[in-house]
Amino acid sequence: MACQNIAMPKTTHPTKTALIECAADLLDKYRFDEITVEMVLDRSSISKGSLYHHFEDIYHLLEAAMISRFARYVDTNIASLRSLIESATTAEGLYVGLAKISAVTQGEGMQRARQERALTIGRAITSPRMSDLLRHEQQRLTDVLADLISGAQSRGLCNQEIEPHALAVLMQAWTLGKIVDDLSETPVDNDAYISLVNRVIREVFVPQN
């Protein structure tokens, strides 16, 4: 089965890219600790020598694969928000669009994505190597969100009293925050949670008259 193409820096060696793509695909079906060197080699048809030329060990490869999946998440979110903000003509229109995006990110269908983000961040906390890999993508997401927010503020679509980078971090926090409830024995009513988040969005984003 062919591995999915994942956008990688142009300077990345094609063999390294292929290994990361295959490991990223395996993470769709297996846990981090279930994936072996043999599984990657069988799927990619790349030699063991090449794998160890590009990566210190299987964990190094899997960490790179987790980052590539995180980057995919970053690109998807940036594209959605850029489209929304650039097409919005009123503050109310921006709010409605953000509320719709929020409903999707907080939904049951995104539970696995939330868990994967948490796992990626958690591993980065305990692994300096993983932390170095994640830092760039995390900063890229925050900076682009801040730029989009700043653009919305300049057009009068967003509260100008809020510092853009602070708001960018808050946006990421509330999309990830639902994972706390994902692990509860008696989860909160999802509609009630989304309603609360939407209230926060309105209070924070919409310019106050």
C-alpha cells in the first residue's frame, strides 16, 4: 500500500520523507509503542541501513512522523481560518464562522485528533529531541493565527483591545481543552459545552460597542 504524501521541507531527502510518510500512515492504525522497524521497512521497501542513516532509532522516526501529522493539522486549521477571515465582511459574520469551526473541533468526530495533539505535546515535554521538532510547528501555528487575527482587527472585525498572540494561544487552548472531558466517566453535554465556548468567542472576538 502506498504511503500518503505529506508536505515536507524541500531540503528533506526523499528517502527520509518516504520513511516519515510511512510511519505517519502506520500511526493511523497502531499506537506509538506498537510500531516496529520491521513494519516501517515492509511498508516502505526501504533498507534498514537507510533508516538508520536518517534517524537515530525507531523512536526518532516516529517522533518525526508525529510532527508531520501535527504539521498537517496546522495547515488544515490555518487554511480554514484564513478562508473564514478573508471572506468575512462583518464582525457578526466572523463570529458565526468561528462558532461553526468551534462546533466541529469540539465534536466527537475530532476526539482522536485532540488525543493525538495531546500525545504529541506530552511526548515533547519529556523528550528534548521531540521538543525541538515540535517547537517550529507550534510557533508557526501561533504566528499565522496572530497575523490573521491582526488582519481581522485592522478591518474592524475583531476586538482590537486583545493582543493577537495572546488570542491565538487562547484559540488553541479551547480547541484542545475538550480532551479533559473526553476522559471523563460522565462527559458534559456537548451542546452545553459548545454554547459556553461560543459565548467566550463572542465576548472575546466581537468588538464591543
